[in-house]
Amino acid sequence: MKGLGMTTPTIIRLPQVKLRTGLSRSTIYALIKAGQFRAPISLGARAVGWLESDIAEFIESRVKASRKAG
């Protein structure tokens, strides 16, 4: 299946999500509860992560919303 233009999804952990979004842990989880941020996926018993593409989509939506408002 290599070479067909398909890429493997990248999973990033909370520290990287915080760095990319500029949001705190508590804000991320509050947004998840409000349905405004994708919930993490389970990686194991005590580990979660987010798809990099979901985080990029969230950032892009915030940029678009900001530019519409301004």
C-alpha cells in the first residue's frame, strides 16, 4: 500500500497539544466537555493522545473564526 498517497496518522501527546494550541490542560478539557475540541484517543491504560490532523483542524478553525470577527 505504500506509494498510494496515504499517510499514517500521527498521534501527539498533551504537552505537544498544549504547545501547538497555546491552551492550558484545563482549558483543553473544558473545551472537550463543551464539545468544542476533539476528545483524545486511548493509547493504553493511562495514556491518551490526539490526532495531529484534529489539532491542525482546530487551530485552522480558530484562525478562520478570528478573521471573520475582526
